[in-house]
Amino acid sequence: HVALLRNLPICRTLLVGLPLPSRARPARPASTVPLPPRAHGQLALKTSPSLTSPLPSLPPGPSRTRRSVPRGMSTASSNETHEAVSKKSSSTAFSFADGYNDTPIDDMYARTPFDVTCIESTEMDSLLNCLVTPAHHALYIIHHAVHTCGGDFAAGLSHCGNLLKPNCRFAVNSESSGGEARRNRNRNIHGIDDDMIRPGVHFNAMRVCERNQEDSIVPLGWSVVEDFITTKKLMTIINQRTASADLIRHLESLHRHLSINLGSDIRDKAADVALSLSMVPISTVVESICVNRIIELLCHVASKEIARRRNKSRKSVELLSTCERFAAAGCSGGCLQLVVSVAGEVAKGLSSGPIPSQTVSNNLADLSFWSERSLLVLWRKSRTLHKVTKNDFDSALSLEDIILDPPKFDDPHLPLIVDVGCGLGVTLIGLGAMAEGKLSSSESDRLLLDWSRYNYLGADYSLNATRWASSLTMRMNLSGRCRFLHASAETLMAYVDRAGVKVKMVLIQFPTPYRRQGGRNEKLPRSPVDPMFLANETFLDQCTEILTPRDGMDSESYILIQSNCEDVALQLHESLVSRHVVAVDALRPRDTFHGLEVSSRTKSWLRSYDGDHTRHRALGRQWSSEPILPVATETEASCSKHATPVHRCLFKV
């Protein structure tokens, strides 16, 4: 027992005076000679002076029954038994242990401090004091980074700046060529080589002393790693909308950095990085592959970090927020299921937070890109993505531009479902996914159409919104079914008329409302007849003319209007009825607004007709209280969250 206690950092100081067990201490190898003495005007690394040579690493073998644990790296809890500690100590630190997973991320999270190193010295203690916790993860990442960079310590450590505590720096031996690492590159990268992470040989960490500058000067032959590569820097470069070739290069650099750094500089922020990366406009298949690879890697990091911190103080709502951001980023399939499954298991053991753990588990089970919680994330983002600027109006495509470069579908002869003012294109992408069998049909599908028989075309004045929709379509491999144009509604309908393609349905969803009488918001269209209003009179004339049945074509076409502004919905209803378009009776009509919140615009509109009992409301058999399409938009998700009514009406032409 005394021999065991001597190897615990706290007890070692209490047992002063007890004789240390005899242990062979061979001379330090030539490659581990202490740093040269400080010359005049130069400062040594900020490490404790070595009183004795560091203990050499014992060779692995079955006869090995005990391992020293470096101070600051023990994760044994106070209630661990001596048998558990002995079991940890018996594993070897140099071979890829049985049961470890294949990827470096899995391997790192599977290792304990006993599986990383057994170096015990004052130099190692100083190094660990400069590294963030968990320290054995930091050492593993340093070892992995140097190996991946071919033994170049300066290049490897340039990816590890996040592992340092404040006011600490990495220093590299300029005379160290890393030849040993290069000779061992054929070894399993998961095997730990103590000579590579032994402080004072190839690298070390120093603490910058602001008060005493002499203690911060680096000795001759050593250099400080200054310029660190971080995910934040690379994301800033990617968001600058560079050319396609540069974008691919920067995406590959980000993937390489995350692979070298093992995602340690983002950890709990992996979902935020994935959501930000999904907003980057892409235009080629290579770019979409790069983005998907990075998001899959981020999902892997997030799942491991959630499992690592399962016993820490965290709320179940945090797990749900992480998963819904991954879903909003367009993550699907196995990578999303990985995060959701781990979060669901961890949430079962959590009881704190505003949302019960059972509710969190139920929401996680149904989570996808089109679920309400992920659509709410998109709705919050759309307030910045969907803003239309003067440059958007000036750069919008003309009819001639679209004719010269028309949207390309796998089967251009299929009828179209057109969404004017599509915004982020959530509806069309969802219908396209259903057409390709990537999304199951919903019970709320009231039209009972075979969605695989149509192509989907959307247009919007917002360049950022259409770019985002096109990028997500490409990442989901739906480009042969869905297309989006940066154009006005009139231009889109003029192109459809010129192309002579049958239009099955036109979607007019949540158009920007026109200005109320006496309103002061100059950004809104002035009136329903203003050309800036999406569903103006000219556009409605185009719709009815294009959708009118022609010889040899399907006799049924539809117009769907949806709005959260009651006066706008009623105005569109009256305009279409005046054009002899028939409103279809809803399966579940709305007959009251009881229990729903009335918007400030609707309240103002109702006050203007105070005392007029003949004023119609969006109630009755033609106004549906339930969604008509099987896929909801982000605005519908917001209205459902805030109990705001959505006024829906379907017309048959």
C-alpha cells in the first residue's frame, strides 16, 4: 500500500522521509539532454529546473503491474477502488489497445491518462501546467498533430494553440528535424511514442512573464510558435465568398485542421460551426462533398463531447439545442443519428432544466431538417439571410438571362410546382426529397398528389436566400429535381410561359405585406397594386393565364396562398375569386380564432373597421385550419410556436 501511495501526487508529499523503492535510473539519452544554459540577454523556457533525470519509459510487457501517473493527469475519482486503479495501470501506453475504435477521435476519447504516457518529471509537470484540461487529451492531440504533419513539430503545434492556457506559448527546438517521427510514420498513428511528447527534447511549453521579461526569453536554438491555425480564422476566410477554386482549397484546409486538431478548438461549439458552414454558398459537387465531410466530422466530435461530459452539470435543453442546430444545418442520415442517439442516452439521466428529459427524448426521436425545432433555428437565421438589398434588385436575373442559362432538371418534361418568393426554399426541398424517396410522406398531406411526377422551381429576390437553398439542394443531391433562381415573380412566370412547361401548382407563401394605410414603414410595398408587392395584379393575371387548362393537358391546376397577415390573405382571396378562380373547401375549416394570438397588424386592421359588422374574416369552409402541404415552412413553425394563425386557402384553376 505504501508503494501505491507513493505514486499518488498528494500522498507523495506527505510521505517525505520514507525511502523510495529501488528503481534503475539509466543515464539520460543524448537526445534528451537538458536545454542549454541561459546566455546573456536570452531566457530559458519557463520550466522547473530538473533536479534529476526524468524516469525513462518502461517497455510494455505482461510483467508490468504498476505505472506512475504524471501529476495533473490523474482522472481517478475519490470513490475509485484500488482494484480499478490497478486495472487502468495494467494497460499499455504504446500499442493500440484492444477495443479502441478506428478513428483518432474515438481513440482519444477512449483513452485514460494511463494510456497516454508514463513520463514522470518536473519538466512534464511544467508542461501539463501550461496545457488545458483534460491534459491527456492535449498530449494525445500534440502527438497526433506532429505525426500527421510528418514529424514537423512547428507545423503540428501550429494547429494546437487552443491547448495552451493564457500567457503560455509553444517553443520548438530548431535543431530537431523530427527524423525519428518520420522514420516511424509507418507505425500505427494511435500508438503513443513517449520520445515525441517528452518535454525539452523536440518541443516544450513556456509561460510568458509580463513582469519579468528575462524569464520569457527563449534560449538559443529554440523558436516560439507564433501563428496558430484555428477554426475561427478559417471560417472567417470561407465566409468571404471567395472564388470556387479558393473556396475548395479553404474547405480542404478546414477539414485538415479539424482532422489534425481532432476538433478540440470547437468541442461544444461544433453545432454552431456546422450551422455557419451550411450558410456558405456552394455551386459545385466538389464543394458540396467538402462541406458534407466537414459536417460529418463535426457531428463525430459533438457526439464524443456530449458523452464525455455526461456527468457534468448541463441541462437537457442544451443537448436538444445542439441536435436541432445540426438538423438545421442539413445534417441527415447516420451522422445526425449518431448525435441524436448519444444525446438521447445522456438526456435520460438529466433532470434539471426547463424541459423534462422525457420531452427532450421525444423531440430527439422525431428530429430532422423539417421538424419544428430545426425550422425555428432557420427562421431566426432567415431574418438576416432573407433581407433584400438594393444590390439584390440590381443583380436579379432577367428573362433573357434565364433563357440563355435555363434551370436543368433530370427530366425536363415533368410538370412544375412553382414557389414564388420561395425564401429559403424549405417547402420545395422537402417536396423534392419526398419525390426522391428521402423523406416519408406526412399525414398532413391533403392534396394526395404523387410528388415524384413533378419538378420544383423557386425564385426569390434575396440572393443570399436562393444561394442557401441551392447549396442545400446540392448537398442533399436534389439538384436534378429542385432549382432556385434569383429573380422576380413576374420574371419567373414569364420564363415558365415561354418554356411551355405545364405548371401544376403555384405557391404564394407569406409574401411581404404591403403598407397599411397610415403606415410609416417605407421598406414595405405601398399598396396591393404596387409592383414591389409580390402578388400584385400583374402577377395574378400571369398565374391565371398560365394555369388555365389547355388542349391535351391535365385539367387541374392549383394556387395555394398562405399568410400570417389576415388582411393580405383576404385581399388575395378576393383578387383570385374576381378572376373566376374557384376556392376549394377545406377538409378542416377554421370557424374561430379562439385560443390564437392576434398580431398587431391584424389588431390595427380590425380597429379601422370598428362597427362594420359586414366585414369578412378569414373564417369559413374555404379557410383551412391545418397545413395543406406535407412540408411546413420556417414561418409556419414560428407561427405554431407563438400560436399565431396562418390563413390558408387553396384554389383550383
